[in-house]
Amino acid sequence: GENVEQHPSTLSVQEGDSAVIKCTYSDSASIYFPWYKQELGKGPQLIIDIRSNVGEKKDQRIAVTLNKTAKHFSLHITETQPEDSAVYFCAASRGGSRLTFGEGTQLTVNP
Amino acid sequence: KAGVTQTPRYLIKTRGQQVTLSCSPISGHRSVSWYQQTPGQGLQFLFEYFSETQRNKGNFPGRFSGRQFSNSRSEMNVSTLELGDSALYLCASSPDGGGYNEQFFGPGTRLTVL
């Protein structure tokens, strides 16, 4: 089955710096790659996603890139703010509702 | 639109008991999926329901089951609870569950098995 690996497991940055989280996937049939942010006591919140026919997507301070050949995709957060502190999960899907998640990255933004 | 709601938010049960969790999807969404989240195993897919039918199933034992009603609300049931079933159970809904499928999660039900 699909396997998604996520790095790093923890990331600490200073406010205003950029943060990058990387994921690799194993199933070449995966076509959809969402990123979720989970704050303490809450469910995961979809923050951005990318489809297999797109190499890059940006939404304000957040961007995601996809390299299908290498089976890599990454989340980039610029101008980080303390409220960006949370656990971030990448996921992959062949289409449909079954998401395979990475292990998560605890991002801490220090004021 | 109201988001995905889950009830109850917290549950404490003892080994051997059974439990039923409830999920109400976003209005108009017909697909409901369930995930288990634990510190050791992370987020794992349990099953998906669409139009009252189980459409996809993860690698969990038969003690885990679910159903969906005609209004798209879903329940999941865990029988003969084990200590290892302690977890956050998350429900996610999407319009139809197909293709590039944006899923929206509820806040979860925290189950503790003693």
C-alpha cells in the first residue's frame, strides 16, 4: 500500500523566517496531495492541496510544490507568525476519500 | 455553512464494552470517512461511507464498523473495546468522495479505554 514519509518531525523557526516541510510518497498512482494543519484540541484543517497535473501552487504565505518524478512534495510557509505554530500533516491519495498521512511535523514559531 | 460536528467529544469506557460515535457532515456532503489518530500510529483510515454504503475500508479488525443514514449522518461502532483503541476518532466529509477530494475534518471524539 501507499507509504508517506514526512520530515522533519519537529521544526523551530523565528518569527518572520520561512519553514519548509518535505514529504515523499511511494505509490506512483497517487494524484492528490493535501496539507493539513492541526492545532491542539482540534481536528485537522485543510490549508492547501495540489493535484498531480500541477507542479506548484501558492496561496498567500503558503506554497506547495510537487515533483512527480522523484515522488516528493513540499510545503513552504513564508513570513512565519506565532499563530502558524501547530502540527502539519501531508497526505497522498489515489483519488477518492482514502488519505494516507505522513507522521506530522510540529512547527514552533518563536516570537 | 456549519462544519463537521462529532458527538460526543469525550468518552471513557472500560475494556470489553462497546461504543458508538456520531458524525454529522457539512450540509450537502454525501461522503463521510473515519480516521483513527494515535501518537504511535498517526492518522489511519478506517472506512468511508457514501450513499449509505461502505465504499472503502482500511486495515482494521471487524470490531470496527460503521453505517450511514439517508441524511448522510454517520456512526461508527467499536465492540469489545481494547486498551489500544484509546485514540482520537476523526470524521471527515466531502461532497462526493471522488477524484480530487477535498475532505473537511470535525473536531474528533477522544475515546479513553480503561
